[in-house]
Amino acid sequence: GAVVSQHPSWVICKSGTSVKIECRSLDFQATTMFWYRQFPKQSLMLMATSNEGSKATYEQGVEKDKFLINHASLTLSTLTVTSAHPEDSSFYICSARDPGQITGELFFGEGSRLTVL
Amino acid sequence: GQNIDQPTEMTATEGAIVQINCTYQTSGFNGLFWYQQHAGEAPTFLSYNVLDGLEEKGRFSSFLSRSKGYSYLLLKELQMKDSASYLCAVSPNQAGTALIFGKGTTLSVSS
């Protein structure tokens, strides 16, 4: 099946620093990728839709200047958490659809757990 | 608005059958998905329903009633490894848009 890879799996950083998370589709091309955030025992909340070759679309309440998204190619999207603060500590998960899959299911990366000290 | 409801927690014993319900109210509908998520891991796809009726896949089955905005996931012959969170998700629009997730149902299977 389709594979989405995310890196890093774990990251610990100091408050005020920036962290970049990479999301790659390994065996298909994704013009669109989705970034979700999940707090403990909470649902996956859509943060933004990453579009190859154009600006990302952010959900209401998500600061686009804080969560920078770049979709540089058909297989890579990056999320940069700028000036991270402890409240940004969360589980960030990227996902994408394989155009060859009829069901339209989302394939998820492994997730990146961010801890901001 | 978009709203997806499912029970927060459920418990069951090994070998038993459990049904996890999901109701949804969304601006549009283009399919309902069930995902399994173990703690600290990403969700994995279980099932997809776009037409009314039952879809069976091994020990797992999923049912959809579009007129009622209702779905359930049925897990048979429960095993300890089935202890996980089960997420109900709806695609509100045509393919290419993100899924909207419910809060998930944490299932605990005991021996």
C-alpha cells in the first residue's frame, strides 16, 4: 500500500526555537498533503492543507506565520513550527491520498511528537 | 458546522463482539472512514463506506446509513491487540479534501 514517511519521530526543543518536520510520500505523488495536530486524548485536528506549487490553506485559528508550510515537490511537504512554546507541544501528523486508490483514504505518516521545554 | 460523535470509551473481553457507533452531521458527505490508532502511533485505515449497507473485512465490519447520519464499526473475536482508539472520520466533500475526525473511542480489551 501507499506509504507516507514523516521525520523526525521525536523532537525536544527549547522555547523560542524553530522545528522543521518533513513529510514524504514514498511511492506516489501527492499534490495535496494534510497536516493534523493531536493533543493527548483528543481528536486529530486539521491544521492546514499543503498544496504543491501554491500557498497552504490554513484552518481557522491556526497561525500561518507560526506554522510555516512548504510543499516543495510532489513528494515532500514540510511544517516548520517557528518560535515554539510549550503550548505547541503536541503530536503532529501528516497525511496524503494516493491518487491511485479508489477509496480516497488518507495515508498517515508516523507522526512527530514535539516537546517544547 | 461539522460534528462527529462517538463514545469516549468502551470495554470488552477477549473473544467478544463490540460495536462502536458514530453519528455525524457534516456540510456534505463523500464517504465515512474508520481508523485504528494505538497510543503514540499514527492512525491506520480500517474501512470505508460511501453507500448504505455493511462492508465486511475479516474480523471487522462497518455499516453506514446516510439518511440517519450513522455508522458503526463491528469488531468480532476480540483480541488483546485490538485495544486501541478507533476514529470515525468523514470526507465532507469530493475527493481531495481533508477528513474530519471524531474524538475517537478508546477500546480496552481484557482477558
